[in-house]
Amino acid sequence: MIAKELMSTPLQFYFDFSSPYGFMAAQRIDALAQKHGRTVDWRPMLLGVAFKQTGAAPLTEVPLKGDYSRRDFARSARFYGIEGFRMPSRFPIPTQAPGRLVTWVRRAQPGAAAAVAKALYAAYFLHDRDISGPDVVAEVAAETGLDRAAARAALDDPAIKDAFRREVEEAISRGVFGSPFVFVDGEPFWGIDRFDQIDRWLATGGF
Amino acid sequence: MIAKELMSTPLQFYFDFSSPYGFMAAQRIDALAQKHGRTVDWRPMLLGVAFKQTGAAPLTEVPLKGDYSRRDFARSARFYGIEGFRMPSRFPIPTQAPGRLVTWVRRAQPGAAAAVAKALYAAYFLHDRDISGPDVVAEVAAETGLDRAAARAALDDPAIKDAFRREVEEAISRGVFGSPFVFVDGEPFWGIDRFDQIDRWLATGGF
């Protein structure tokens, strides 16, 4: 009975909208889950809040790592066959607005969360639109079929702001310190380069 | 002509003897190179020197990342089928002594460098021997067939100390900030989780 229950547990997919590896993971997580009969729970978080605990900084701002990271972002996109990836003109950006939108959609229309998250990521990493601004976020929401005014209002709603803040805190209390970060039946995996381990974990029930 | 010349260029494999992922990479790098008709140049470095530039700290000492890392070390070892891996009682350790030994062997008997490096890694990550001490390092050298007294003397030789120091500085000037770190015909790859990219890079000549 436990096994059957686990089979229906969604993969918990944590990501920051300013994370290139999070963007790449977002292109692949649904297929990985579907392959094993699972669904995905899309959970935006804020790397900046996690970095306060770990002392980390945005990769591109770290000496030595910065140059390597930019090269690895582009190469990894090619490796995964993700076309059109380019580093946005402004990077990194604050991601409260897109995070709040997904928080709202997960409550108002859960089935739309994945599509909205992917549209926001595409806007930023494929089309160089600055999704830090609430008006742009509402515009992208409207492009996916959501009501623009309702979306825009949600971004200023204290209840949504508070809900997102609490979700970010909960993520960090669970040990989420990077993006992407995936829980599979409680087992934590950090990084798109752990997707092969996730694949085997789901196939075998753990190793 | 250039292509043929590249074909004979060794993979430059940088690693710190206190790095669990470096240890795991050391179990796999020769097979990866051989698959593509390449050899491996084993180049010890010192993460501590790189960390001074990047501001990084040993993974296990970072809040949130520390717990995850220990779990991921063990899980990755199982994923790669590396038997007997265990975190040493003392971790991390200073790795000047094993680094100097390999520096000496690369000069005195280049063909023995890989075997010596693997023996040192095995002593630390399989058999919990503290390889920070020069006497232990000389002992491990002797176990691989090298002359114990000559090895022990090399560890105190100012010329070897200086050579290793310069090699570490050169590595960092090339952008090496982590372990393992591999150059394939000038292209940098950080982490054992980039071995699949290295594999494709070698197969296709770059992507």
C-alpha cells in the first residue's frame, strides 16, 4: 500500500526564475516524471534567501567560477538540445514577481502552474524579457490564457506575498539551497546534472 | 594535421586528494580517455588555494550544503558502482604531501603517476588512512613499488615543493577552481557530473 501511495507522489521541483540550470531543468522535468508515471509540483523559490544561509553568491559574480559558468550555461543548453537559450541582458534579477504569480496560480488554477512557469522561463531565457517586473509577469500570464488583471492584482495581494514568503522559508527549512532542487519521495537531488540519478531512483525505488 | 595533433593530446585531469568527487572521477577518467584513444595527465592541485579566490569553503562545512553533500557523496558512489567508499574519519585534510608526491613521480617516473595517485586516493577514501602525513604518503608510494626513502625525501625537497606550488598557481591561473576539473583540448569541464559532456565532446570534436 505504501508503494502505491508513493507512486502517486509528485516530484517536488524547486527552482528560481533567475537560474539558467533551473530553466534547463524546466524543459526536462515533465518528461522525466511522465516516464515513471509521476507528476510534477512546480515550486518557485528565491536563491537570494538561500544564499544568505550558505554564503553563496550568484555564480556569474564569483571569481574564476563566473567565466566558467557562462561557458557552461551555453554548452549545457547545447548538450541538452535546448534551442534559443541566451543569457538575458540583465542577470541575475529579483524573482519575487514571477514566484508570486506561480504561487497564486497553484492556488487558483493548479493545472496551469507548469505552463505558466515555463512561459515565464521562456520569456526570460529565450526572449530576453525582464520578468522581474510585475507588469511583464502579468503580460506573460495573459499570453498563457490567464486573466491579466487578476494576475496583476495577485502580485500585490498581501496574502499571496505572504504565502510565497512562507513557501520559500519552508523550502529552505527542508534544505533547498540551489536551483534546480528536486525531492523524489523525500530524497533530495540538487542540480540538473542529478537528473540521471533521479531517473535511476524512480526506476529502481532507490539505490 | 591539427586534428591528428589534438588526438594525441592528453586529458588534463586536475584534482585535490581531499575531494570525494575527485576520488570518484579518478576511478573513471582512464576508461573515459581510453574509449577515445586519449591518455590522462594526472595533475594534483589544492582546493584551499582556489577557495581563497572564489570565497568557497569545503562543501561539508557549508550550512544546508553540508548535509546534502555527505548524502550525495555516498549516493553518487553507489550510482557509479564504486564499492567501499566511505568518508574518512578526518575530513577535509591538507593535501600538500600527496600532491608533492605525484609532482615528484611525474618527473621521476611519469608512467607511474596514475597508479600512485589512485593508490593515495584509495588509501584515503577506501581505507581511511590519513594521507596528509608525509610518512603515510611514502608508505603508500612504497606499496605501489616506488622506493620509500626516495619518496619520503622528495616530500621535503625544496625543488619539488616549489614545483608543486607553481603547478597549483598555474592551474588557478587557467581557471581551475574545483575538483575534479578536466581540460579537453583547452575546453574546461568542472565536476564528475560533466563526464557525459566530456564523452560527447571527445566523440564529436566539440558541440
